[in-house]
Amino acid sequence: MLGNMLDTMQLNEQQQKAVECKDAAGMVDTSPLLIIAGAGTGKTNTIAHKTAQLILNGESPDKILLVTFARRAAGELSSRANRIIEQQQYKKNKNKQRHQPIKMSWMGTFHSISARLLREHATAIGLESDFTIMDRNDSADMMDVIRHELNFTSTDRRFPKKKNLPRYLLTLRQ
């Protein structure tokens, strides 16, 4: 196993500890790892190194779940992990052939991973798999269209306008 062969010189002591954590038998720990740290503390670099280490030690990229808040962070994670893997394979291979980038199918934002899971299991929860997710403005516009189509715009007691609808629905719920 590669364990300590991974170049972790760019990591501080705590980051190296997270990357190189071992199980009770002294093997690379492949159990879930949660890293919580503030901005600019090296989370992306630590997670990229841990991901590279797992893949270089034979873990299938399809069994790794990486979830971030931002699309840019997900792309950066993939790029860094692949760069680390390429560097390690280049050092190891005598023929110095170029590494094929690894596709990590379960890496993305909380929203993209959640949407993917919902689509894959849509029928189990009574949804069509081609459902649409709308943001607040889109849903307000849609409610306005429906309000007009149902002719609620010309009655004595009007259905709330789109700008008031979220507050109205929240009041009803409470």
C-alpha cells in the first residue's frame, strides 16, 4: 500500500494526520471522514490528498462521496486530486506515460448530489424522475401563472400575489 508514499509535504501536521489516519490494524482508514475547518485553512488540499491516497491504495472512485457547498470547490477538488494522483504515478512509472484523469461520479455540491439521489430514487417516493427544481423567483412566477389560469385574479377575494405568497403560505403553515 502507498500510505506514506503520498507526498504530503504541503500539509501541516493536522492535515497530514487526517490524510494518513490508520485503522486499528495500522492500515489506511477508509471509513468516512468529516473535515470541518474555517476558510483558508487547507480543507480542499487535505481532502484532495486523502482522496488521492484512497484511490492510489485501490479504493474505487465510485465508492468515494465528496460533497461541497460550491460548484467551484467541487471542480477544484477533482482537479487537485487528479494532479496528486498524476504526480504519484509519474514518480512510480518508469515509462512516464500520462495519467488518465479519474472521474469521481459522487462528487459535487449538496444540491447536485441530492438532486441526483432524488432522481435515481424518484419512483420510490412518488415522483417522476424528470422533475424540475425551481428557485424562489421561478416558483413565485409559476404561482402567478397558475393564479391567473385559475382565474383567481378577478374574484372578490384575490389569491395572494407572488410577492406576498411565501409569507402567506408560511402564515398558513404556522
